[in-house]
Amino acid sequence: MSASEPLLSVRDLRVHFQTDDGLVKAVDGISYDVMPGGALGIVGESGSGKSVSSLTVMGLTRFPNARISGQVLFEGRDLLTASNEELRKIRGNDIAMIFQDPLSSLHPFYKVGTQLVEAIRAHTEVPKRAARVRATELLALVDIPEPARRIDDYPHEFSGGMRQRVMIAMALANDPRLLIADEPTTALDVTVQAQILALIRRLQDELDTAVVMITHDLGVIAETVDDVAVMYAGRVVERAPVQTIFSAPEHPYTWGLLRSIPRMDLPRALDLVPIPGRPPSLINLPSGCSFHPRCPYVRERHRKVDPPLDAVPGDPGHRVACLLEPQTRRKLWRELQAGQAPAEARAAVEREGEPA
């Protein structure tokens, strides 16, 4: 595989679950690429489908009630058609995942070193002593102090941040080509969050590992990833380089996510601006644009027409699923950046003769 070809290529992935209440469209036709050594952020509220999409890449959603279609190409091989045995060889070896709750991911009855040794020996035929040496090296790699001593501690003897470092060490045990981090900083204080994110960035650079970062917090991915896919109601509604997402976003949902996080350049007493309403039911999605019940700029046709993910004019690397005209979207974002509320921004654009 050449460096110009994607390491992971997801095409029109759909993951639906048949339940007693109806068909849950958890992931409903998403596509994205991750280049070798690159980093992609998948952002969205809880229930947007971001975790389900990555669990499907790992082959962890093959339930009897699941309907999975599309393609998940890893180094050109479709993981959706791979057998369970083939996936077991790939998981932890070529693709590894860091889960958001390390305390529930680590077995409380076994020492950290024992669990690391097991992760190493599951994919490589090495003696226990050599695996233990490797486990100690991994703990040192993720900056755990006194790794030769801490290797014999139990998970409850580590802090939350240190447990997350152990999970990162376990994920890196067999030098995976792709690392999926599912909310890796949840429940950690801000200082520890920064340390974990800096650690992931450093390891990505040192080991040339591609990263998929899943989060609900745009602040987490600001300096961590190269590209961002914003998900809403099981779909990607905007995809662009990370700098573009922060400087020139074009979807009202992305604007809402950005306005709901604190900013250093605004007065401390200024209230955060939450996105109104609630995410829709994935069983009974709204007609037309799925975001229209919460969108301050909705028009009548938005309730009927489902917008495709199209390239932004003049910026082929930026795609957005929105029926507002490109010039209208840019004017609205400028008004929001100037501190206007959504209703005021809409009124300002309409005064200029643009319906918003």
C-alpha cells in the first residue's frame, strides 16, 4: 500500500439495529478516509453514531439484530466480509482501541502487568519473561513513573489518568497501524486531559500510528487531529481539515458545537450558548434535514429535502450537508463570530436581502 492510499476507507457504512420499538438507524451512510500516520476526529453529541461506527470497524457490532452494509476497507481489505477469526487477528494487532472507561476495561482481579502480558502474547509467540519486559517498556513509553514497580499493581491502585495511560500502553502493545480512541479523556480533569492528548500526539509522531479520535468536545480535537467529521443523527453533516472547522465552518450544527464551548477571547461572565432542543430519535428521524427541528435558520424546504454531503464551492476538501446557500452560510457565520445571537444573525442577513 502506497503512502498516498488511505489506510482505512469507510464507504456508505450503515449500521441498523432491529428492536422491539423499531429500526434504530445508528449509522446511516457515512464515508471517510484515514491516511497512514494521519489523524481524524469524529465529533458529535451522544447518540450521533460516532462510537457505533468505530465499533463496527473493529467488528464489535455483529449482533443478531444488526444490519450492516457498505465497506470498511483496511489496507484495501473489506473488514465487513472478514470472518470472526480473521477479525480477532486484526484486533489488537493491526487496529487497536482505547475505550472511554479504563476502570471497566481493566480486570480488577488481575495485576496491570498480567493483563499487558496477556495482550502481548495473544498476538505474538513470546515467552512470558520477554512479554513482561515489553510490558515494562510500554508503561515507560506512556510516562508511568517507576514502571518496573507499578507493573505489579492492580488497576484500583492507579489514578484515572494513569489507568488511561495503561489502556494506551495495552493498545500499543503490538504496534498497531491504526489506533481508535473513544472519548479517551472522559471523566478526567482538564490538566490530565491535556496530558493524555499530548501523549497520544507524541506517540502518533514517534510510532507513525494513524489515529481516529472520537469525542463530543471540539476542544479535544483542536490540536490533535488533521481532519474532522462532524456527525449528527447517524450521518456526517460536515467534513473538513481541522483548521477549516474552527475558522470557517458551514453547518449550523457545527456552529452550535463551537458556540457551546468556552472561549478565551470572550468575557468570562458571558453565558455559553447551548444548542436548543434534543437530538432526534434514531427510530423516527425527522423528514428532510434531520437537524431542521433545532436549526435557527430553517426554511420550509429544509423540512422536506434531505441534503447530500456536497463539496463547498472553492474548497474541494470541505464538504457540508446543508441547503442554505454558501454565501448565506458564510454571512451567518460572520455575524455569529461578531457575537450576534442566532436570531439576530438571521435578521442581519435577511436585511441584506438574503433569506436565512
